[in-house]
Amino acid sequence: MYKLNYYILTMLLLLLLAGCKKEAALQPGNQDENYLVVKDNPSDPVDHAIYQFYQATGLPVFYNDTIARLPVGNSAGVARYTYIRLATAYSPSGTDTKLFLNG
């Protein structure tokens, strides 16, 4: 019985000593990117005009609801992407704000 208590106490002491080792400082990972920043494209006159408007006012203008395409992997040689889209029908109350046009 004495040996069993000795082994258990030794194991607990070793576990305690192994758990108290120095660790590296935490580093932030996966920082979010600001997708509402408009980047300049001087070869396209529309994109360049949108960039100039953004620089003058600070308001981003988009002509598509998809504002970013991020690679997430590769499946059998075919690239896989996820898309960041604007919430065009957003409401803080959670109600549907879509407009219905009679046509």
C-alpha cells in the first residue's frame, strides 16, 4: 500500500513539474481584413473613379455584392474559394428589408 501511494505521489509531482514549463507569448492569429477598403485599379476607368471617390469621401462604392474571394483549399487539382458578400438586406431588428417591385 505504501508503494502505491509513493507511485501516485511521484506521478502527481512529475505531472505538476511538467505542466509548469515556460510557454511562448501568445500571438494574434487570423487577423480580420477590412474588406470595405477600396483598392486602386488604374487600368480600369470605373474602378479608378470609384477609388478617387473613396479617397475623397471615405465611402466605399461597390457594383457587385461579392467584395472578396478567398482561397480555402484545393480539391483534386481544382481550387476552392469562399466568397465575402455584402449584406444588402440587413436590418438590426432581424426583419426582412428586401424591396419588392411590382412589374
